[in-house]
Amino acid sequence: MQDTVKEDDILLEVRNISLSFGGVRALENISFDIRKGEVRAIIGPNGAGKSSMLNVINGFYHPQEGEIWFDGKRRHHMKPHQVAKLGIARTFQNIALFKGMSTLDNLMTGRYIKMRANLFSQMVWVGPAQREEVEHRQRVEEIIDFLKIQSIRKTPVGKLPYGMQKRVELGRALAAESKLLLLDEPMAGMNLEEKEDMCRFVLDVNEQFGTTIALIEHDMGVVMDISNRVVVLDYGKKLADGSPDEVRNNEKVIDAYLGVSHD
Amino acid sequence: MFYRESGDFKTSYIQDQQIFPILQDRVFVTVIIAFAFLVVPFLINDYWEKSVLLPVLIWSLAAIGLNILTGYCGQVSLGTGGFMAVGAYASYKFTTAFPELNLFIVVLLSGGVTAMVGILFGLPSLRIKGFYLAVATLASQFFLVWLFNKVPWFYNYSASGQINAPERLIAGIAVTGPNAPPWATYLFCLVFVVVFALVAKNLTRGRFGRSWMAIRDMDIAAEIIGVAPLKAKLSAFSISSFYIGIAGALFFLVYLGAVEPTEAFGIDKSFLVLFMIIIGGLGSILGSFIGAAFMFLMPVLIKNILVNGLGWSPDIVAHLILMIVGGLIMFFLIVEPHGLAQLWRVTKEKLRLWPFPH
């Protein structure tokens, strides 16, 4: 948690986003912002529209209404790979690693947008392509050291245990050196120890690299501990927005999570 | 015992990233290439040229091409025969229109033409995947062969409808036509195969190769990382077609000499190359070579043993070969779906520890 988050320094803002699939309203008139350098949590019950929201930010879904502002500029209709170039990286709820490739290659692929060598120099290899490869390898090795995954550097990721795969996926997202990192349930399915490790990594990324982080998470303990601000969604609507304490005591949030008898 | 990496420490990333990180591999490959260039040309005769070396080299090149598309980028294609035909006809048109043009350039240009055709037929891959894409590429196979049969301009209005490779010299030595010496045609093909195998290896271990493999393994995640699917898929289609086009040009100019498209570049050729990479190993350059050699030489070997050795009648053996090869394909798919290249990798792992595996 950074104490230096400035109130008006907004990295990403979504304004009045509405998204529907046919007759299903996935998101209705949602607005919130993400400040530079903060850890922002998006929570809500299953089917609340959290992942849809990330997909909108990523460019997988295109909302029917609303505006997305990133880094002070309005973002128009963009494809996911263009969004990546703006500086938004992401991990997935169900691990989406490149299973046939080694840990190292997965992370190197994460640096795709940073690499420039053209087709011809790639064919020749010796020269610019090799220099670039070594240069990026050094950056990737730093991430490998940071995440403590040296021992699985050359292992095909398909053979790794679940917790390790999650960690490699975080590494791949870090490799892009993005401004905004979206984490879709980074701790889902982990045991306590793995969760603690992952929390540490998320906080370290935030503090050491200054990366802004938006995360979806179901573990309330984790969310309340590591995030600066929390936005709560339910049935595609925004229920609450504010500091963990405000959200925790919000009547509507308690209702949505615990359920109430309507008398 | 001798094959091991202990004591072979890498002290730089360049050393760690080389193609053959193990010293013994490097020595082995260097010896093979030196043997192929320096010794084989003096030993080669007509039989070895036409029945073994040329076809294996040319099919290896085609297999590398298809492996880039199918093995690395995950786009199944059944259009290989059609693309080989494009390479063959392009080389024919170039060399008859410009007889003075160096044959190396003719072959490279034919690859370029095929690359463009490949991009065109690769466009459906942006919308459809898997089996459906395979069917779409099947269309290219039939359309292209039909085109070369139908439009007389492609075969220079010859009465037979065939195309014939005219004699072309490089440095005063015939490389095509009936008078070409075996060593000349062999070296001509070998140069292409060695150079472009190295190029393929460089492409697949770098930025391009990783973008292809990313699309193959998880296209959504590839997009999130910044890989444009359009660019990755079409570059795979074009480079793959470039290789297949070169293979087609060599197949026609140097190996066959005369070509009738339906027979030389039929659908069976598309399947042959696909089997080569499946048996050899998807996503492996080495596998392309092993697969090509296996699929082409296995029938030759069986025939030699049964017809020449045991004196069986050739037509029975021809049928037997089909059954044996088919059986072997099934055997490999069940026992080792990652192909012979994977089998070789496992052997190497074992060899490193041999004879004390514990």
C-alpha cells in the first residue's frame, strides 16, 4: 500500500459503462476510477460483472455505452493487442499460459511489445536480433529472481503445479512492464501459504515497480488487507466504492454478500 | 557416458541461447554438414541422387514449411500440394521468361510468389480455426491444381499441358535438365535446405516464433500480451508458404524435370507432408527432417528388402507398404504423439545419465 497515492492522479477512469449481451445486462452504468500507484480491488458475488469489467478495460468486450479514459486520454474502440501497447497487462482467472513453452519463453513472450527486431534480422539472428534477445533476457531474469522461480526456468509450464503456474502468469504480465496490471482472481484455489506469497508479490510489485494494480478477489481478508480502495459490483450495478473500511460497513454490501430477508 | 553436459557451464546468455547447447550435439551436427558438403558429392550416383537424397532434402524443406504453420502456429493446412504447385509453376514462368536469370534467384522468387498466394489463402484463418480451417485450405489445394490445368498461360500453351524444366547452368554446370550431374543437383538442393533450416530455427527461437507459439497455445492470452493475431497468423502463412514454394520449385526443376499438376501436386502430397510433421514431431525443425526421411525412406527400405532381397512380386509389396506405413503411423500416434523428435529428446535425456541413472 502506498501512502503517496495522490487524490487527483487518475490513471484509468470508466464513465457510465453499460454492456449487454442480447437481453442480458452484464454491466449497467458503471463508473469508477483507478489512481496512479494504488491497489484497487473489484469485488462482488459470482456473476456480478467483475470479469466483464476487466474484459471491457482490456478491449475484449466493447460496451454499448460509456467512455474509457486512460492516462488522460479518451480511449476509442480498441482491440486487445492495441490495449496491450498502451500499457495494460493482465492475468486470467483460469490460467492462460502458453503450455507448450518453458517458463522462460512464456516470460520472453510477455515482452513481445518491447521487442523490435524485424523479420530479416530475426532470420540472420547474429547481430541486432541476438543483442535484443540478450537484453530482454536480462530483464526477464530479473523478474525470475523477483518471483523466485529460478529452478523452473526451463520447465514446460504445462508440467508445473497450479500455484507455480499462477506465479508464472504473474511474471508474464510483469514482463510487459505495464502501467496498469489487472489481476483476475490471482489467489483463487491457493492454500494459505501460497496466498501469502502471492499477496507479498502483489504488494512488492506495487511498491518496487510502482505499478498500478486492479484486482478481482473473493478472499475478503486479502482484499481488505492489501487494497487502497474497493469497488463493489452486484448484478452489473455498482453498490459501493471507497476505502476497505467504508465498504465493509456499507449496508448494501453486507446485504449482497450475506443475503437478507426482505420483510 | 560420453554424452553429457556436466562441466559444460554457460557463462553468458548468448551461450545459453545457442541452437545446440550441448557440445557433443554441436560436434555431431558440424560433422554431418561437413560430410554432406565435402564427402557425399564425390560418392553420389544416379540412384542415390534420385531415389534417396534429393527427395529427402526437398520433402524436408516442405515439412519445415508446414511445421512453421501447423507445428508452431497451430493452423492446420491441407493445401501443401497446391502451394508446392505454385512454387513449381512460378519457377517455370520465371525461368522461361528470363532464361538468363540465375537459378538461385528463380527459386527464391518462386518462394516469394508462393508466400503471397499463401497470405491470400491464409485470410480465412482469421475467422475459422481447427478442422474448419483445414477444410478451407483444402479448397486452395483443389483450386490451385485446377487453375494450373485450366489456364494455358501457366504452362506456356504447350500441347501436352505439362511443364518441362529447361536446362539451366550455374557457373557453367547444368543444374536442371537431363544432363545435370547428380552432385550438382544435390549440392544445389543442399544449399537451400541447410540455409533455410538455419533460418527457420532462428525465426522460431526469436520474437516471431514466440508470437506464433503464443497464438497456438492460447490465442486470448497472446492478444493480451500485444500479439496481433492478424499479423502472427499471416506471417506464419506467408513464411510457411515461402518454404513450401521453394520446395515445390526444387521438386519440379531439379527432381522431376517434367510436371503434370494433378499427379505431381495432388492431395496425397498434402497428406504426405502432414504425416511427415506429425510423425517427425510438431513444432520441431529436427522433427521435420526425421519425419521426411522416415516417410520417404521407409517404403524404399521395405521395397528393397522384400522385392530385391526376398524376391516378392512388386505389386504385392506395393500394397504391403501402404499397410505397413499406415500401421506405423497409428503406432506412433498412440505411443509417441509428439513424434520421433520427442523420442530422440527422451533418448538424449537417458544418454546423459547412462550408464549410471541413479
